[in-house]
Amino acid sequence: METYTVLRHFADSWFLVAMALFFLGVILWALRPGSRVSHRDTAMIPLRNDSADACKNDCENCKCGSVAAIEVPK
């Protein structure tokens, strides 16, 4: 047998089974019961505003864009 034929038979049988098991394992790992908190924390990353917490508004003309730096007209 040629090398190509042997590798082709391996890819058509056992490697396909291995890829399917890996795919199912990744899905089960992502949906495990203990990962809810981790997924919720990761989903909230774009909504965090860490730069506003770091600003102390100590500069004379603060342009950091934090809510505390915006002056509300009276």
C-alpha cells in the first residue's frame, strides 16, 4: 500500500472518530455546571469601565471621559 492510501484510510476512520470525541468533549466542558460564573464574568468584560475607576479627577482639565469628570450644567 502507498503511504497516501494508508493515511487516507486512517483519516476516514479513526481520526474522524477522534475529532468527533474532541468536539463533544469541548462542548461538554463549556456547558459544565461549574462554568456559569466564569462565562458570566467573561461576558461582562466589554461592559466594564475600569478606566473610570482609575481616574481620581486630580488633573486640572480631566479628559479621561469618566462620568465623574463630566460637569453637569446648573
